[in-house]
Amino acid sequence: MHGDGRRIAPGGVVAPEERLSWPRTIGIGMQHVIAMFGATLLVPLLTGFPVNTTLLFSGLGTMGFLLLTRNRLPSYLGSSFAFIAPLTAAEAQGIGVQLGVVISAGLVLAAVGFAVRLAGRRILDAVMPPAVTGAIVALIGFNLAPAATSNFAAQPLVAFVTLAGIVVATVAGRGMVARLGVLLGVVAGWAFAAATGNLDPEATTALAAADWFGLPAFHHPEFRLSSVLVGLPVIVVLIAENVGHVKAVSAMTGRDLDDLAGDALIADGLATTLAGGFGGSGTTTYAENIGVMAATRVYSTAAYWVAAATAVTLAFIPKFGALILTIPTGVLGGAATVLYGLIGMLGVRIWLDNRVDFNNPVNLLAAATALIAGIGNLTLDVGGLTLEGIAWGSVGIIVGYPVLARLYGRIGEGRLAG
């Protein structure tokens, strides 16, 4: 229990191993559910996967993640957008082939996690120094900016009410009002949209028709080498997101969590494999929930257990899924504007906390190039697979940084010799 479970001192945080009182912890957990729900359900909607099945395995995957990381790394595993392109490409071959893609990627990701675990943190220190880590975390957040602004522009008034609700509750609120600012803002925007006739009629009709209880639909995988090869490059994004998540939580909590990077990759790989074995989409650590933690300063893994248990329960309630899908685009845009921006600024905080020297041209040029690739969402086709800004920015700085550092070092040695 953190203190008396009710109050948090100014400037204080609730650590991963701590929790508030159960009513407050449940409230924070519900906020995490709201943060992840839209994106988690969007991937199966775009790729033809069963929504409730994906929701079920996101909850089960999160539970497994928390167990494997020993409740030290607060995170929610939701549907990964990195799978959209390869799953869409394989959609015509049936969901079985799509699941084969998911399982293959999950197994390779878990194998990478075991390699990182055996090599220890030195491999992370060598491959991802603070200059690199900060850039990856920043570009993950800022890369999502167009999604936030396009949703904002679709219903600007609704989005503004949501954004204002989050900002006012978080900044001017006290106690749990501030901690639940994102949830309160979403509810306010949702209510405003309902009052002004901005709810989608099709979504409300689907809500009325949805059953209260129902079993998720399960499917079996089928493996085709051509589809598997197209899907494997998504692990680049998954590695960047998982390691970036570890670094971001380290920065927020003031703790060195690098020793958990291997466990995080293993956990996400196994969760993705499990989901693919029964009909769910591949998973990844969710940036949206990092934004919630940054806003609330509550890093309790107990809240994530609540969120995971809620997701599993709701997977058997189709009507609730239909209810969440009535959340207007403008509400999602208003909330995402805050949450994605907070993620981007966490990358900047990593630079500041580690005193990254941007007078050094290696740090400056590597970070600048990666950020533009991420923010501009540089999208290129490689072998029939479309890779977007997060992948190019992350891979570019991970590969390019040591090359630039070595060149700069050699030039420096040459100047000294001269």
C-alpha cells in the first residue's frame, strides 16, 4: 500500500510494487482499459480478426507479461499496429495463414529476448545508449501525431472538450480527480458527443443488437513460408517498442530496469505466440498506457492486473465491446493528442536526465535523422512489405549511431595525431 492508500504527496509517485486503495486502483485500471481499448480493437477490425478473441488474449498476454517481469515493469500488451500490413497482405489466404504469421513473429521475438537475457544489459548499453533510446521513445510518440490530429479534425469541438477535460482535471484537479484525468476527460467528451448528436448511428444500432454474453471465436494457425517471411520484419518494430517501453518506464520511475529488457521481449513474444495459436492478433507494449502513467504518476502493476482481468471479462461480453466502439472519433483524437505528446516528451526527458550532449555531431545528426523519419512517417516498400517511420527511424539510429560514433572517433584520433 502506498501511504494510506488515499493520498499521494505532491511530487510523489506510486511505485510498480505499490498500490492505492482497491477502489482507487480499480479506477486507475479502468483508465488503462479506456486508453488501450480503441487501438486494441482497431487492429482486428482492419485485419479481419475476431475482436473479442483479440481482447481476450491481450488480457491474458498482459497477465503473463506481469508474471515474467515479476511485477516490476508496468505495461499493457495490446494489438500491435506493426502486424497490420503483413496480416492484410495474407488476409485473402484466410485467418489460419494470418495466425501462422503471428506465431512465427512471436517465436522469433521470444528467441531475441532469450539472447538479450543471456548477453545481459551490456548489449543494451552498447546498442542503445541514452541518445539512441531517447530518440526511439520520442519518435514512437511523435510518429502517432498524425493519427491524433486527423481524429481531432474529424470532430474538432468534441475533441476540444475531451482535451480540455483531460488538461483541466489533470492540472487543476486534486487527488484522484487529477489521477483519473484521462478517464474523466474521455467521459466528458463522450457525454458531450451524445448530447450534441455526434455518436455514430451505426455504432449505437450495433450496441442495441449486441448480445450480453458470448464466447470468443477461436481459430487454428496454418503456416505458409511466403507469408511468414513477409511478416518476420515486424519484430524490428516490436523490439524497438519493448525496449523503448523499458527505457521510458525507467525514466519515469527513476529506476534502472535494463535487466528486464530480455524478459519483456520474451513475455511479448510468448503472448504473441499464444494469441496467434487461437485467433488473436499479435501484441506489443502499449504507448497509450505509458501516457496514462505519465499523466497520473501511478506506476502500480496492480492497476494493470485490474486492466488485464477487465479485458478478459469483457471478452465474454459483446455488448461492452459494442459500447466502447460508440466512442466518437473526436474523443479518441482529443485523448490521443495528450497521450501521444506525453510519450514523445518522455524521450526528451531521457536526453535531459542523461545529459546527452547535442554539441556532439553524432548525437545531433543521429537523433535528428531518426526523428524526421519517425515524425514524417517515412514509408518504403521492401520485398513487398511496407515499413513505416517507427521501423526506419528505430533501425536507422540503432545501426547508424555506432557507425557515426566510430567515424567521429577516427577523425578525432587523426586530428590528435596531426
